[in-house]
Amino acid sequence: MTFDYAPAPESRAVVDIAPSYGLFIDGEFAPASDGKVFKTVSPSSEEVLSEVAQASAEDVDRAVKAARKAFEKWSALPGAERAKYLFRIARIIQERSRELAVLESLDNGKPIRESRDADLPLVAAHFFYYAGWADKLDHAGYGANPRPLGVAGQVIPWNFPLLMLAWKIAPALATGNTVVLKPAETTPLSALFFADICRQAGLPKGVVNILTGDGSTGASLVGHPGIDKVAFTGSTEVGKAIARTVAGTDKKVTLELGGKAANIVFDDAPLDQAVEGIVNGIFFNQGHVCCAGSRLLVQESVADELLDALKRRMRTLRVGDPLDKNTDIGAINSAEQLARITALADAGEAEGAERWSPSCELPSSGYWFAPTLFTGVTQAHRIAREEIFGPVLSVLTFRTPAEAVEKANNTPYGLSAGIWTEKGSRMLWMANKLRAGIVWSNTFNKFDPASPFGGYKESGYGREGGRHGLEAYLAPSSPEGAR
Amino acid sequence: MPITVPAYGKEAAGRLASMADVTADDGALRRFLHGLPGVDAVGLEARAATLGTRSIKTTAKAYAIDLAISMIDLTTLEGADTPGKVRALCAKGVHPDPTDRTSPKVAAICVYPDMVATAKEALGDSGIHVASVATAFPAGRAALPVKLADTRDAVAAGADEIDMVIDRGAFLSGRYMDVFEEIKAVKEACARPGGTSRSETGGGTAAHLKVIFETGELQTYDNVRRVSWLAMLAGADFIKTSTGKVAVNATPPVTLLMLEAVRDFHATTGVQVGVKPAGGIRTTKDAIKYLVMVNETLGEPWLTADWFRFGASSLLNDLLMQRQKLSTGRYSGPDYVTVD
């Protein structure tokens, strides 16, 4: 007899998904002006979950106008009053967290273990954190009496639908801005549920507007002359297009783009914990993480030992039904993304890297990719250069700390990095040398609302989270009396 | 179920012998133990917590409950122990649930050395082992000859397993070789006349040696990894977290760390060593978390009473109540399980 874990599925009954959803503009749900809709499917089963409206340029215009109108009153509220709304939203998120976690796993394909234990607690934490800042903006370090920018147009990705929404909306509202947010085409549902939470919290109409749609909706939003600030998280390619669009305007922009993070393991590292950190770094959320540790740099003297341990650990990863509480790796978000991951992994093999996956049975329907390891990777391989955004780890080796720094920085990206060593002096030396927005030491993929997040080079500009995250939503403080 | 014991292959014996140079002298042993990979406390605790979130339901839960029962060292270690108390405990070990004879037996009854003969007699041919805490348990503060006499006494009375405590003072003051030599000496004292110490142990030639670290007193995770290797190099058949007599006993991170040490020792030497968390494990939910840790760290070969034990006295009743719940669909209550 073996110790096989019986299925432990989370109940779907806690979430009530309507057959169709409209756009959330000025506090009301309404169909798109031209009546267009698209379907959102569950990536683990390809089941159609609901139908959502495809916002047109006209809808974008209506939403921006609603946000503009709401801005007058919202920005005039004392910070403590705005904080009350944010605290209320945070509490409602906590109360409805089980429902939202199930919804997120259904629509995104991520395991319930992660949506329940990572996403939702962080979503609530971000609203709580920024609620706390709303009445203390004078003390944020951006001058006395800093002012909001106006209307923020926000476009978010599909990897952490609700968490990215929280990263965008919480600081915007705390600082007195109003928002028009477009969730990703493949994961619109949790944002629509959030719209309902805004109503439940009694948030004034027009302060938060949610427009579902594809890239064209996002382009209309970013290009709309009525917005004052663009915040985008997503691919570097789209980020560049956005930068071109807003160039020459007075819109403020923050971009949070791709990454190809180095996770650097020295020979004196706590090896068992490093293995966990590597697994968490690349297989968390199916590798759909812009700061994923997708390049493992191992010191040659421990490479064999570490790789053996890593493979042994990868054999215990459970791939399958996202709603099963014992699932570690869920479904790839879309057929399109699966095709991209497959193509890059094939390129890795074709270019001479050695591919390895634990034997695991993948479900017959839905989009799946087994956790994959490439050894013998060099800096010249595509899999060492390009962001794969999937559960694929490239392993490179190094001999000295200087070589580790050189290889880690040899990338067009610069979002995050990890250092594994028991030696404090080396850790600090490395952290200073690495050109990355975040450097984790003896851990990986740790997020906290109080900690700033943002990249170098092609990983974007601007910071989200922490006190730094406020800056992107505040105008330079005005001279005394000149309001 | 009969409890088997390891028969080390030639190859394993060879690999173990090749480790001999690390215990050649004080300096070599220190260098080896301090050269083991460090432990990052935050990461270790996070991993243990993650393993604790596995959701074990229905058939897997039924399997885990029966497995946990079969791994219990049912224990009474009180100054007030009497033959009557020990006999009652033995009876419970044989038939844990009087209302349901399909319940598995426990692995062993754990008593002080002076109660070994009583327990041995009460258990008869049930197949349940008698484990005894020797070596001046729980403090371990006695001269070596006293500890060895304590051990020989228990073995002579018929103990199948000896739970020894290490000299924490020696370990903390860095006298690793003293600890090593003491474990070796006790291991030799576990041999029955005519038997050998590291060979076919168990029912035959020598009592099984479980080495207790009292990890709550060793404090750091680095110490726990070092002491695990130290004990395994000295010939421990099992490594055990604690006596159950201090404030901090078995914890999931410490147990996970010991499982990892056992895994690495096995990979290095080919020698399989068992693990026994003890003290403070009271609920079925907790016990299942430990089984999940074993399953995902060491896997199938360790998921038997030969290689994993729970040192517990109150855990059994909770397991039995959960077992009754699974078979009847209803929760019973403390009056539906025996108090012994």
C-alpha cells in the first residue's frame, strides 16, 4: 500500500459566476456600446466560465469621463475618509477570500493552495497597507501636501489577476486618484467581482471603473487624452508600445515588464532551503511570474549535488486540478501561452541543452506543461536570454563570485535576483553588484506590501509597493499656497 | 505486524567504513560536522509549514490513521509507574480499540528499565516490542559506567529497543568525540551476549538503539543537523527528537531536518536510519502532517514502523476517535476510548 493522497477538491459552490458580465462604469454594470462580447474559459478544463463585454473606444471614453467626474469629489476627501473606504474594501476581501480564491483558480488555472495562501492574503494586505498611508501622505517623503494626478489608466496581466489589481488600485485610491482598469483578456472575472466589492463597500460611483477587453481596449485606454497616468504590468513588447504612445504627452507612466532573474547558489548555501527556493522561484504559479528565478546559476563545486537534490524534489511536485488542495502546479493560462512555452523549450533542446522532467501524468483536457529543467545551458542559448513565462528552469554554472555577477547581469532584463549563501559579507557584496530591482537572499518570490517592487533595463521603470509606490500617483508638491 | 531490522549489504558496510576517517579524531569529526551545509531557519520552517497544508482525506486519511497507530511507541515514563499501570498500557497496545478488533497494534511499549520485564511478560508473543529509556533518562547526567549498566540491565530484562539520551552538555561545549564515543559504547551495550552490535539486531542479537537529542536544548537547527550525523556515524539505528520532558519537544521543522539528514546519510552510506519525533504530538491532524513529511522527504521505504515512530501517549486516543469517525460517520467521545 502506498500513501497516495486522495483528491481533496475545494468546493466550487462558494462562487456564483453569472453567465455574462457587462462593463463597470460609473458604479453600474452595462453592456459594451457595440454589444461585443468574448468568452473566458477555465484553462484547466477549457470550460466556458462566462461571457464578458469587449469595451470599445467609446466605452473607454465613457469610463474616463466617469472617473474624471468622480475625481473632483474623491480627491477632495480628507485622507482619513478615503482610508475608511480602503479599509472596508480590505475587510470585504478577507470576508470573501474563499470565494475569490476559488474564482481566481477557476479563471486563471493556478492551484487553490496558492490563490488561497498567497494571492488573497496579499491582496487584502495591499489594501490595508495603502489604507494606512491615505491620511499620512504629507509624511511620505514627497513634500508637504502632495496632490493626486487625476485619472489613472491601468492595464494588468493574467498571472496574478486580483493581486495586480490590488497593486494598482490600492495606491491610486489612497493618494486620491480615480481609476479605469483593464484586466487581462483571459482572466477578467476577479476584477468584475472586485467591482461588486466596490459597490458593497459603498465606494462613490466612478472612482473605480473596470473595462474588460483585449489589447485594443488597452490601447484605447492608454492613448486616451483624458488620463493623467498610465500604469502597466505585462510583456516588455507591449510596454515598449505604451512608452511610444505616451511619449510627448504629460502622462506619468510606470511599467512593470518581463524578467529573466538569476537565482545564484554558492557552495556554502543552505542547500535544502536553496532547493526549496529554486522550486518556489520557478514553479510558483506555473512560472507565470515576471520576477521568476528562471536562470539558476550554481557554483560548479556543488552543481551535481544540487541538481540531484533539485530533481528529487521536482519528482514530488503534484501537477493537476487547480482546485485540488494538494496540487502544486496548475494549468498554463492559455493555449497561446502553452504554445510559446513549448516553442521555447523545443528551442532549448535544439540548441543543445539537456532537458529533464519528472514523470508526471498530465490531464487530458486543458493546457498543461510539466515542470522542466534544462542543464548544460549557456548564455548563448535562447532559453537563457528570453523570458519563457512558464515552468521551465535553465541551469548555468559559474566558478567565482565575480563570474556569477557578470552572468547574472548579462541580460536585457533586471527585475529580480536571488543569492544563496551562508556568508553575510558575500551576500551584501553581491546584492550591491546585481543590477536588479529586488534582490532576495536565502529566499525567493517573497512579496510584501511594504516592500517596493520594480525593475531595471527592459524590466520596466517606476516602483510599486511600499512608500515608493505612492510616488507614481502623486504630483510634485506645490509651493506654499499655490494650489 | 512484525518489525524487521536492517541487514546492511556489503556495499553499504564498505561505504560506511569509508566514512571512518571523519571520525578518526576530534579535529576530523569537528571539521566534518561543521562542513555540513547550513540550515536557513526561515526556509526550513516555511517548508515544514507548507507540508503541513497537505489535505489528507477519505482513503488516504484512513490509511494514514492506521499507519500512525502502528508506528506509536506507547509510553509511560512516570515516577509513579507500577506493574499494574504498565500491564494496562500493554493491553491497550495489543488491542487499542476494544470495540474494533481491526485496529492495528502499536509498535512498541516504552517504559523505564525496571519495568521492562513486566512489559515483556504482559506483551507475550503479541509481536509488540518493548522499548526502554536507559542511560540515566531524561537528563543523562550520570557517569558512563552507570549509563552502560542501565542499558545492559534493560537489555538483559528483554528490551528490544533502547532509547538513549545524549550528553547535551558535552555536545554544546563542542566535545563531539565524547558524544560519539558514548553512543558507540551504548550501542555495544545493546548487544546481547553472543551477538554483534551492528548487524542483524532486533529480536536476535542486539537491541535497537534510538538516540535522543533533546533538540529543544540544542536550540539551533545547525546543531540538530550536526548531532543527527554524529549519532548516525556512531551507529544509531534511530534518531529521536526529544525525551518529552522539556518545554520544547518535537516540532515539524526539527523533524523535517532530521528526515533530511537521514536521507543524506542514506545517500552517502547506503545505511537506512529511522526517525522518531517524540513529545507534544497529540492529534491525528498533527500525526498526519508528520507522515506527509516522511512521505515527501524519504518516501515509501520509511513509511513503516521499522523506520518511523511516534513517541506519544495521548496521540493514540485521538487517532482511535478519528478512526471511529471514519468507520461510523459520527464522532464518539473520550468515553468511547480507553483511558490507559
